[in-house]
Amino acid sequence: MRRKLVVGNWKMNGSRLLNAELLAGLDGAGPWVSDVAVCAPYPYLADVALSLQGKRIAWGAQDCSSREAGAYTGDVSAAMLAEFGCKYVIVGHSERRAYHAESDQLVADKAKIALAHNLTPIVCVGETLAEREANQTDVVVKRQMSAVIHTLGHCISQVVVAYEPVWAIGTGKTATPEQAQAVHALLRTQLHAATPKSAEMQLLYGGSVKPDNAATLFSQPDIDGGLIGGASLKVADFAAICRAAG
Ligand code: PEP
């Protein structure tokens, strides 16, 4: 039986004061049956670690370098994230693929180095609206997943996958539970060919998940929780989504 996981992606939002209020509110709203985590901007990781130490909410970052260390100005290594107690790191979010031209291989390399530092990479895949309309959804998500499978080999079973259709992120347009389930089933089949542990892997859905659509999405057989952007910034909404996960 797979555990449900709900991860908040704060993106480039927050302040020390707002984060403290948000985390205090979440602490009071739990505990939940599902696993819960928040992925914060780098400068706040020390504060978040202090606030969440000993609590049931894990934390993580939104990206990491594909390199171990060295002359990579502005980058942050997986080793550094591990020092701050991160459990998760998001890699390959569509905003990084789009605004930082991250390739499938770079995303795979980031997932690999994250695992080497005992972080769980949350690998994001998803098609744009144009790709969906051109019936390319399956081709695109399989290509993105395939780069990670080839780079990680049998370690692929240690990642969390997030299917996030780009057209649903921050737009208020959610994939229907059937659309999301179809892609999740496709991904699980692809993972099944790569690892005997595919049935144990957590596959999250992301894209305008809200309190009123979370339960139906999370009840789909291959959807094991969500990666939540906008709604993770509001205590009541994020808490309701965590409750919807069980
Ligand atoms: C995200 O940023 O991963 C995301 C799913 O955002 P939103 O929930 O706002 O669509």
C-alpha cells in the first residue's frame, strides 16, 4: 500500500514573517495521515528547518545543481541542501525547464546527485498545451521520464515523480481526474519496465490542485498525492488538501 504524499512548492514567494505564520498554522492544522512536506526558497531553509524540527512536516528545496561543488556561481549543491536537513528536492519543474532551458539530461543529472546525497528527488514531467493538442502528451512525458530512468538505472525506484501538465500550473485549469490518471498509468507502466519496485513508487499530480478537486484526483488508482503551488501558501487550503489525501 503506497502512502500518500502532499508537497507544497512555495516557488519564489514568502518572507521570514509570512513563512513563520504559515508553518505555525500548518502545525496547528495537522497531523495528517499522509506524508506532508514543503519546498522553500533556499534562503529560508535554515528557518524552515528550525520551525519544523521534530514535527511531522518534512522540508525540501525547489532545485539543486547537477555538480558536486566548485566554480558555479549562484548554484546550490545537493550536499548543502542535505546539511539543512532537506528530505526532498524538486528537479525539472516546468518553470525551470522553461525559464532556465533545463534539458531532460540535466534534470536526470540533478536527480542523480540528489540521490547521492540522500535527498529524494521529486522529478517533474509534463506536457505543454501545444503538445497536448498535438497529441504528444505520451511522447513528451515518456521522453522526460526516460532520461531519468537511463541515468539512474535501478535507483529510479527511489525518486518521487510529479506529473504536472504545464497548462494546468498556476492557471486554475486542472487536468480531469481521468486525464491525470491516464498519464500516471502510462508513467507507472514505463517505470515497471525499469524497476520491479514501480508499484511502490509515489506518483504525484500537480497543476491547480485545490481543496475542492484534491480528493477526486487523489482517489485515482495511480495518483499518490500532489505537488501543490499556489494553494500551498494558504494554511486553510493546504491543510484541506493534506486532509483530502487521507
Ligand atoms: C507547481 O508549482 O508545481 C504547481 C502545481 O502550481 P499550482 O498548484 O499553483 O498550479
